[in-house]
Amino acid sequence: MFAGGGVFKRHGGVQEVTMKVVITSAGEKLGDKVDLRFGRAQYFIVMDTETGQHEVVNNEQNLNAAQGAGIQAGKNVVDTGAAAVITGNVGPNAHNTLQAAQVKIYLCPNESCTVQQAFDLFNKGELQSADQANVTGHWM
């Protein structure tokens, strides 16, 4: 294993890294749009980079949280074993929580991007990483 939850595998002498990636989503399907809010995203779609299989994690407990949604959502992502997260925006508390757990953060390029499109862009290496928060706390 490497930091962030990926696993090294060998296929025919070629070493590959497989991992789980969490994508914030407005719905439960791969065709639904990426939720631009990290902490208050409706769902997290956990994708496996090797198989493409996914599972849906409900983030309902953070939708109406008075405070701490980003931190709690970050902890929920860490609990999935994900090595990376794809979202539209990430605030400072969520960013710090994910960074402390060595979870890489990537930003979705536009608001019309679906979960599947974001996953495909990630696999092609075409998403921009977020080295710092791109919105202030309590952004909605």
C-alpha cells in the first residue's frame, strides 16, 4: 500500500496503482452531476479505479449541519479508504482534514460535469489538484 489508500499490483510485468476515489454527487447515479459542495454534498460516490465498480454513501447528516460539515465530510471520506476526492469546491477545514489524512483533492472542471465524466477525467490525469482551499468556510 502507499499513502492515501492505493495498492500496487503487477500485471504482465507492469506495475499499476489501484485505489478508491470519492466523487461528490447530487444524486446516486454515475450520470448525476458532481455536487460542487464538498461538505454539504448530497452523496459521495466511491469508485474503484481498477474495476470501475462504485458504491453510494449518503452524506445526509451534513446537509444541514450548522457548522463542521467540511470536517465531518472529510472524516467520512477518510473512512471509505479513498486515496483521492473529486469535488467542485473545498473549504479550508475540509482541505486540512483531507490533507492530514493524505487524501489528494481534485477539482471538477465545470458545473455540468457528471460523476462518470469526472471519474474518466481523473483516470486520464486531466483534473487539477487543489493544493489549498478554493473557497472560504461555510461556502454554499
